[in-house]
Amino acid sequence: MPISPALLAILACPACKGDIKLTADETGLKCVACQRVYPVRGDIPVMIVDEAAVEPDRPVKP
């Protein structure tokens, strides 16, 4: 089951409080402000700063 649009609308980056978008490959959530990508494991977003990777070139879903 994919992440619901309602959940994406309320999630924010725990590091900078920026907006979150689903990555193009749907395996992560990317902060549009600080470029951190949080993994999605078993359809559950792992919103822990230490688990995120900074990936400025990783595309997000339009």
C-alpha cells in the first residue's frame, strides 16, 4: 500500500520542517528544502534524521 496523499500533506522534515515529497522511485521521502531523503521501509516512512541521506540530485515525483 503506497503512502497516502493525506499523510504526505501533513508530514514535514524533522530536521528543517520543510515540505516532503515522494521520490520518483517511491522508495523515499525527500525534503524540498534541505534535500534529505528519508527511507520508506515496508510502506512506513522512517522520519529519523540519522537515517536520512542528503541527495540533491535525486528526483521527486511531480
